[in-house]
Amino acid sequence: MKIIKQVGIIFLLCWVSLVIEALLPFSFPASVIGMILLFLCLLTGVLKIGHIQEKSDFLLSNMAFFFVPAGVSIMNYLDLLADSVVPLLLICVVSTVITFAVTAWSVRLTAAAMRRWKR
């Protein structure tokens, strides 16, 4: 029953984010809205980590399976992408480096904030 409740909470947040996306007068991804809603619910105490811990751990540990359809699609359209290999590789390398840099900066900032908060 606990797992059904956790899945229900996650699906409810996803559904609310889809409704918000439909109501917005501009384009904004529902997945980002859902992450913001989840963050706000955890920050305000509406949700506790324990309410979604087990199911979110499962989803995170099996995240690679969610990329299989995208990889298969790329393989299906490889002939169309062959003309743009160099720009695509350049974009992948640059975006990866930027992601690593921002992640490292975020971890340092979060660690410093946690050290100050624990004092």
C-alpha cells in the first residue's frame, strides 16, 4: 500500500504540472513545473522525504531504462543525422562540459551553505 501511495503522489504532481502547463499563456515544460512543485512541497513540509523516498530511489536507480526509447529513435534516423555529425558532437561535448562545471559549482555552493547552516 505504501508504494501505491508514493506512486500516487508522484503521478498527482505530474498531473497538476500538466494542468498548470495547459493553463499557462506561454510554453513551459510540465516536467520542470513538476520538479518545482515537488521542491516547493518538500520545502514547505507538505510532503516529507519519506512520503516518496522508496519510489523515487527506485526510479533513480533504473533511470537508464528511460533513455532506451530515445537511443532507439536515434538509431532509426541515423541516416538523417549523418550529415550533422560534427555539429552534434560539438554540441554534446560543450553541453557536457557546461553540465559538469555547473554541477561542481552547485555541489560546492550547497556544501558551503550546509556547513554554514549546521553551525
